[in-house]
Amino acid sequence: MSLLVRLLGFPGTLIAGDPLVWDRWRWLKPRLQRHSGALLDVGCGSGAFSIGAARMGYRALGLSWDERNQFVAAERAGLCKAAGARFQVLDVRKLDTRTDLREQFDVVICLENIEHIFDDKKLMTDMAACLKSGGSLLLTTPNKRYRPIGPNPDDGPLSAVEDGGHVRRGYTEDELVELCRHAGLMADRITYCSGFLSQKLAYVFRILSAIHPLVGWAAILPFRWLPLFDPVVTPLLHWPGYSICLEARKPQ
């Protein structure tokens, strides 16, 4: 899928896989525009959000345990001319061991990662420690009250060990506020993303990707624009967003 990045540049990083990735970027981008400086991407995957932030002028550091993902992320950053993005291999459960990262970042982002970690309170506290005074945390995670996208493992079984799967279904607003309180952060705003159309598109993608990833990708490509109508369609159907989205800050 890096061929897409060679052909399309940064947009290729957003459409190389799961269609819900684009939703997260559309939620994240306007919030990044309110800030500047140094950014830490906790659980950066193949680097799309770190690269996007670097293209907006951030000095972005992406962390992931997966060495191959970090190689791909660095390659894609070069293709996208995102010189401000760099990547390091780190199991984010051990973020507290990186004392050099403490109080170094204006923004920390963590998108669809905390639901994979048993000790979520520790991760939240460690991320808060990396923020400068007044810095912001931008986080997305599955909405505990989402409806299963389709007859697939979305609704379980949950992983009994930290093997890369979800160890919890998701979070409610109250649970995220409590995590913030425990970490010494102020929860400013909680919203949702990935509505009905995005979820159904993701369902088709996942079913057909079981045949082959390129089959799933090619099948939904002509319909990638459909989620633009989710702000209208989703409320009409009273359909819960798949992801719950947190904006929090570290007090001055």
C-alpha cells in the first residue's frame, strides 16, 4: 500500500486501509490547527497522523512497538516530504521509562490505542507526564455504547492477554473523565466520530479483506466519499459513533 503514498502523497496514508482512519484524521486535523510545537503520537501505527502533523509544522515523534511499522512510517514520511516526523520503537506500556520525553510535548495524540492496554490508568498518567504545562491530549477510542458494525469480532471476544487485540469494549464519557482526573488532566470536550456510513463501509471492507486485503480496498474505493454525509445521516438514525473522542489539557 506504500505504492498509494508514492502516487498520491499524504492522502494515500489515509486510504491505504481501514476507512475509519480518515474519520479520525478529519476529527484530529482541526484540533491540531489550534496548537503548534512538539507532538508525541502514542501508538502511531504506520505513521499517518504523525506525518500529517509534521506536514502542518509540528515536530512529531511517533512511538510503536512494531519495528516493521516504524520502518514503513519512516519510508512514508520521506515520500510525503514530512521532514518533521520521526519514529522510534517503544512499547508504550513502558513510556514511563523514557524520562527524556517528560514535559517535552505541546500535544500528545493517542488514537485507537488505549483499548489495547490493560493498565489504562498508567498509560494515561504516562502520557500526561510527557505534556508540557498547558499542553493538550487528543485521544480516540471505541465508544463503549457503539453498535457492532456487523457479524464479526467487533463485539468480542475480548483479548485475555495483551496480544494486539482489544482488551476492553471501549469507554463512556464518565470513564474518560475519570481517567483524566486520575492522570491530573482536565477533560475539556468529548465528542464522537465514525458514524453510520463509515461503519457500514468498514464492515464491507473487513468482510472482503478476508478474501484478500486488495479486494476489500478496491471494493470500497469508489465509495470513500460517503462518510462526508455522516453528519446528516447518523443523527437522523440515532446511530452511535464508533469512536469516542477526548480533548483534555494539563493545567498550567
